[in-house]
Amino acid sequence: MDAKAKAKRSFHFQALKEAVERMKPELAAASEAAHGYEDADTNADEGYSDFARTAELGFLVEAVSGLCGPHLALLCEIAYSLPDLHSPHEPHHHQEKTKPS
């Protein structure tokens, strides 16, 4: 990969990271809502709760299977940012993947 292509790739990766960073307040709100939704199910039958998790995992796998590479990269960046919402003092920064030369 020549220098121009590397610079362009780096620019786009940085733009992706910055966009996900700007999404963090909304991701935090979604995370809080998801945890509240899960907490509301604490009185539910434990067997159903396990079934619900399995069904959600199945839906996730089905949804991800149709994504293209760039959208999977975006989803990966979002996933890497979620732990930062719960432990902001120890951020986990995903590094740009580089292809072997």
C-alpha cells in the first residue's frame, strides 16, 4: 500500500473513531435503558430469562451475518467503546488493523 493509500485509510479510520466517540452519550443512554430493561425482568421465571438471552444472541448473529465488512468494522468500534462507558478511567482503545506487508 502506497503512502497516499495509507494516509487515506488512516483518515477514514480516525473519522470512524471520532464518530463513535460522538455517539458515546447516546450509547450510554442506550446502555442504561438496556440494563433497566434487564433489571425489570428480575422477577421473571429464570428459565425464560435464559431463553430470552439465547433468542437475543440468535437475533444478533442473524443480523450481523448480513453486514458488509465496513459495517462490521463500525460495529466493532461501537463494541470496543462500550466498556469505556462503565470504566472511563481505564479506556480500551482499539487499534487500526493493519494488513501484513
